[in-house]
Amino acid sequence: MIPYLAIKDSMDRALYVSVGVTAALLTMVGFMQAVLFGCSWKRGTMHALRVFTIGASAAGVSYGIVKALDK
């Protein structure tokens, strides 16, 4: 919500900032989770990609459902 409150002149730009911040945070959380539980850097990277993929897929499905119901 912060990008939408901070960037009031362009909703498109706020959306892109929000997507970028979310993608970065999903990746960082996935990596830190793996490393804190003792995984190697390589496995941490793979886990970060997995968390990002799951999060991006969930967002895409949610967006699709809203668009389908909006008709």
C-alpha cells in the first residue's frame, strides 16, 4: 500500500514499484529462510527462486480471478 500512498500522480508507476518491491522481498525472504536453516548459498538461491515463483503465481492467479469476476 505504501507505493500507492507515496506515488499519487501515477497509479501505473505505483503498480510497477509495488510489483518490484514485492518481487525483491519474496526473493530475499526465501533466500534468508534457507540460509538461516543451514542451507548452502546455492540451495538458498534455488529456494529464493521457488518462493518467488510461488508468490508470483499466487498473485497472477488472484489477478486472473478478479478480472474474471469483474466482467
